[in-house]
Amino acid sequence: MAHSSWTPCEGAIHLAPSLLASDFADLAGAVRDLEGSGAERLHVDVMDGVFVPNFTFGTDTVRALRRLTDLPLELHLMIVEPERHVEMFAAAGADAITVHCEVSPHLHRTVTQIRELDCRAGAAINPSTPAACLDEVLECIDLALVMTINPGWGGQKLIPRTLQKVEQVRAEIERQGLPTEVEVDGGVDASNARRCVDAGANVLVAGSAVFNHADGPAAGGQAVLAAAGAAPPAS
Ligand code: DX5
Ligand code: ZN
């Protein structure tokens, strides 16, 4: 699906389940569980062992996921020199690509490059990176990602102070009159989803809260969305 044909519904709260918390030996099962569950996109965490200590998916996995589902694939690149790889990830089937400000000295060029590849573009900031680092590119991105944990692993606790930056990013988006989405990623669950939305987030990434739910991923996703105050999906 090309970015031009993926138009998230304005004003809605979106859930982006992170496959990082799924059983990597059964990604097909994870995708099947999420289809039709209210998940509007799949969040795919790419790690290179350099920007973050961990390794995860690469282009081959993205290609395999692309064959499995029509759900939009939103890639979160936790890799150095992302500009060298965005073309490969777009060709593998990404619908959206988010890169980190901390490793993108030419962030404006990189997000523009992502849009030219017909993908939605995102820019992410770590907990220690000021919200203002996004100000100059907000008009060239579709998604501003505020990390609510230090990236690298799932299953961590949300760092409350990061929600102040969600407020700052949302305020700046409104000041500039933009449609940019604000996404929170890390430690998001039913206990804090409402706080994330109240701070200004409209896309909630959730890994553990979805995949570790006792009644399965669909129920886990619904619990997060319900706690966030989202309308239940149309049946
Ligand atoms: C971590 C990733 C997150 C992760 C979130 O670096 O960017 O997307 O999957 O997982 P939970 O929801 O378990 O914190
Ligand atoms: Zn992520």
C-alpha cells in the first residue's frame, strides 16, 4: 500500500501494535490475530545493534510481512545512518518510515526522501532529546514519535516526564496548523493510555500490553483503545 492510499481517519485514536512483543517464530499468527482487531497499522521495530544494543527485523522480514497482510506497515528505524537504508525498506513494502533525530544530521533531507519514496515519513525523539528538535520538520512529516522509554527493548515502564514533551509537540503542531500525528512508543498500556491521549498523542504503539494480554492480542489492543477513550471498531 502506497502512502498516498493510506489516509488515517482524522481525529481518531489509532493503535499500532508492535510486533516486537510477538512470537518471532510465528509472525504469521501474530498478524492474523491482529487483522480485524481494531489495529490500524503494524509497528515494525528495526534495530541495528549500534544505535540501540539490540537487533531485530530487516528488509527480508518486512518483505515477508508485506506478503502476509494489507495492514499498513509502519517501520520504526532504530538504526544509524537511516538515509542509507530507507530506499531498501520502502522497496521491501513499508508504508511509513520513521527515523530518529539523534542519528539524522540532515533530518529534513531524510524525511523528504522518505516521502519521495511514497511512504509516510516520521521523525522520532528519545526521552533525553528535547521536543523542539522536531519543530523545524513538523511540516514535512506525517508522524512525530515521542519515545516514552529508552529504545531497544519492549516491556519497559513508561517514563512519565516524556508526556510533557508530547504536550509540547502537540502544541507546536497546533501552532503551525498541521495534521501531523503524534505517536507515543514504549510502556503504553491500559493504565496510562488515557494520559498519553490527554497529553496530545493520537497514535499509541503497544507491544507487551497487546501480546501479553491473557485473552490474546486482539483483546489486548481493545483494552488499550478502550482505556484511551477510543470508540470501539465498527463490526
Ligand atoms: C522499543 C520499541 C517499541 C516497543 C514497545 O524500542 O520502539 O516499539 O515494541 O514495546 P512495549 O509496548 O512493550 O513497551
Ligand atoms: Zn517502536
